[in-house]
Amino acid sequence: MTLKMYDYGINVEGSVLIMKKKFIVSIYIQKNRVYMDAECKNDITDSLYEKLRLFGDANADEVIAFTEAEGDAEKEEVLALLKEISNNCEIPVMATFPIERVEDVKKLVYANCKKVILNLSKTSNWEMLEEVSKRFGADKIAVSIDDC
């Protein structure tokens, strides 16, 4: 699992900027297995809930699940795993996914993900951002930009 601290800025009454750090745990899903590294070499599927429980005890704020699922069958497997993780983990789960249509966002929301992360490096995600924010609530949508 990759551990990251992210800064979030909040503008209060137009003049004060408050920064808050969040403790975010990253997991990587590939072919229905869960890994703690982006290279998918360290398989933690069998001890996933034990590790997530430890991070919950350490006050982790969120889990981000990354996946590169391809094709509808693999996406459905990942969605089932994400739903299981979301339902069995006390830490809120956010997910990123190869989103191709609004239906993909809906499935992630229905998998009990706290937020769905749209990669705005993909033009079609820019085009659907307003629609999914209105349909599912802006609080359910987060964005990322991959400039690589």
C-alpha cells in the first residue's frame, strides 16, 4: 500500500486559507487481486482486511483504489471487489477506473465508493464531469490530472 499525505485547501470567508493533511492509503487492483504497489508485485489480497483495519486504527482518512480494468467482464469483477471492500472497510473508499461513460460512474457509486475519481487528462471525462456531478452529487466526484 502506498501511503500519501495530501493537502486540501479550504477558503473560509474569502480570506483565510486552511490546510489540512489527509492520510490516504492507496491500493491497486489487477485481475481481481489487490496489491500494495503500482507495479502489482506485492499481492495483499489474502491479508487486505487485516491491513486496512490496521490503517483504520492509525486514523487513515481514505483508501484510493486504482485499477486499469479492461473490458466489461474485468470491470464487473473489479466492481464486485470494490463493493466488497467498501462494505467491509471502515475507511471510506474512493476509486479510479477506466471511465468511458456515465454508466461506469453510476456503477462505482452503486459499489459504495465514497467518491469516483475522473481523470481529466481524458477529454471525454471533461465532457461528462458536469453531468455526473449533477446526477450523483458533486460530493461524489473527485478529479485527477495525469500529465505524463
